[in-house]
Amino acid sequence: MSWPIKKILTASLAALLIPIAVPASAEDMPTVSVLFQNGRCIPETLTVPAGVRFRVQATNKGPGPAEFESIELRKESVLAEGVTRSVVFAPLKAGRYPFFDDFHPGTAKGWILVK
């Protein structure tokens, strides 16, 4: 067997032996819920673990539209009345990150508290 073929076979075998990181299933991902109702966020603080992907499940009970938005985290999702949607976040460092309802910015404000 020639040298280039041995090198390719050795590299291929080595690649097969490297453990593959499998992402956690959706069921394993921490999920926190927020309710938008009457121009308010309930609860106002969502607590999640640091360094772990997580999901925020947002539900709009109305009246009218709502929008889960975080400028700092670059996430937004518009919700018609009666709609529930999930937003997935990459792992975050410990800290407090603001979010709000863009349709009710004066009253619907909250925080994602990462511990």
C-alpha cells in the first residue's frame, strides 16, 4: 500500500474513533415560561442555569398582539393573541438580561436571570 493511501486510511480511522458530541434532546433542554397578558409579563423574572442551552416558552393571552423581544440577546418573536411560541437561547454567562413586549414597552418588561 502506498504512503498517501496509508495516510488517508489512518486519518479516516482516527476520525471514526473521535467521540461525537450529540446535542441534548429538546426534552432535556431547560424550559421557562412567560405569559403576556393585559400589557404585562408574568412572571417578570425568568431564572435559567448558566452555560446551558435553554428555551423560553412565551404565551400571549391578549388582548391583542405581543412580542417577546431582547435587544441585548438579539431575539424576538411576535405572538398573535392565543399563540404560544418557543425561543431557544445559546448558553449564556451568569447575569441579568432584559426582555420586553414591544407592543407594551412601558408596562411589559422582564429579566432573564442566568445563575
